[in-house]
Amino acid sequence: MMNLPASTSGFGMTSQLAGNQPINSNLIPNSNGVSSILRVFVQRDYRLGVNIRFAVEFPPELNGRIDQNAYEYTLNHINELFEEAEAFNCSTFSESMIGFVTANLIYLCKDTRYERCLKRVSKFVSEQNQRVYLPRGLQITDPVDRGLRCIEIVILNDQSRS
């Protein structure tokens, strides 16, 4: 992969949406110096605190590539799964107490509630990729793969340049 200076057009470009939630897009150059992959990064939304939540504003780079309602459904459902994972209720209290009593040995036999929710997020992202995104030439990367910092959407075939 060839390194281009930051001033090169299209490399490291950032779009600002309402609510100051940045959506970044990067063009990755191939060996000929021509950009071949467009990546859109949906950043975390910190307006409601530090809980894991992603901005649901529709990135302009995806116009004409996917229906806005399908995109918003995906992001809203991911946000709901993370909200459920971080919720404190009787179940999480009981799980924590059992972990304390067993010196966390219970977690050798059983996943935590949070880990189970992360698996559900991964499964949902995979299902959405198969049903909605891959047929449209897009792919969502599991937010766990990006350290829960952002959701990466890769545009696999750029229809605007074809």
C-alpha cells in the first residue's frame, strides 16, 4: 500500500453532521495510486454520556447505496444491544455476586452477560451484512474489531465510478 500525504484529495476527509458527530471517510490507494476502497467511519455518540452508543445520522457517502431506514435500523439496533449490555439490573447484580463468591472461577464455565451481548452484536452485524449490506456492495465491520470506538462501513464496489 502506498502512503499519500494528508493533503491529498480524498484521503482522511471528514464530514461534519448535525450534532457535531463526525463521520470520517478514507480512500485507500492501491499500487497504481488510484483510490479503490472507500471506508466510512461512524463515530461514537457521547451526547448522552460515555456509554457505548454510535451516531445514527446518515452519512452522505452512503446516499444512493443503501436505504436510510435500513441504515438507521441497523445502528439503532446495535445501540439497543449495547444499552442492554451495560444495563444494571438484578441479573447483573446476581452474576457479580456469584463471581465474587467463586473468586471469578464461574467465568471459566460461563460467559458474562456483557460477553453474551457482544456475541449478539457480532451475530446481528453478520446477519445484516448477509441480508442488507453485502448485496449492495457494502460491509459493516463489527464494532468490537475497532475497539468499540467506531463502526466501519466499507464500500466494496464504488458504483459512482463504474
